[in-house]
Amino acid sequence: MRYEVTRDVVNDLWPLCQAGEASPDSRALVDAFLAQDAGFATALKAGDDVRRVVPPHVRLSPDAELRVLQEAQRTARTRLLIIGGAVAVVGTVALLSLLGVLFVFLRAGR
């Protein structure tokens, strides 16, 4: 039985290939696929470039990790509140507009 190699399969194998832990057959499969899909190869390599911004030997203390996590949570909560508020305002304006149109039609019918 033959299986089709998809981007998902290559995406799953890519970290193993980069770490040198993939079998030679898996590495050959990934290389052959990427040779045929240059755009996907570029995207995978761009992702590796982003991961190299923080060197792997840099380690944060547990306190620093906790502060970074708390700041990320605070930022996420703030963004969620802003988005929720915007949705509420838009919903209220839409409802008031609909009620205004309904009022105008009812008044015109008299």
C-alpha cells in the first residue's frame, strides 16, 4: 500500500530532520517533497529562522518564566476585553439601528 506524502506529513517530520534524528529514508522523503514544493520549503526554513532568534542555550529562571507568562496572560486578557467591548458596541449599534428602522416603518404605516 502506498501513501501520499502531504505537507502535513513533511511538517511533522521536519523537526526530526532538523534535529538529525530522522531516519535516512524520512530525510530523503522530506528532501524530495521540498524539492518539488519550493514555497513550502521556504516557509519551513523561515520558521526555523524565527526560532533561532532566541538561542537554545538561553534559559530563563523559573521566576522570569512566570513573569513572562503572567505578562502574556495580562496582554491576552486586555485584548479579549477590547475585542469583546468592540463586539458589544457594534451589536448594540446594530440593534438600535434595527429598532430605529422598525420604528420608522411602523410610524409610516399609520
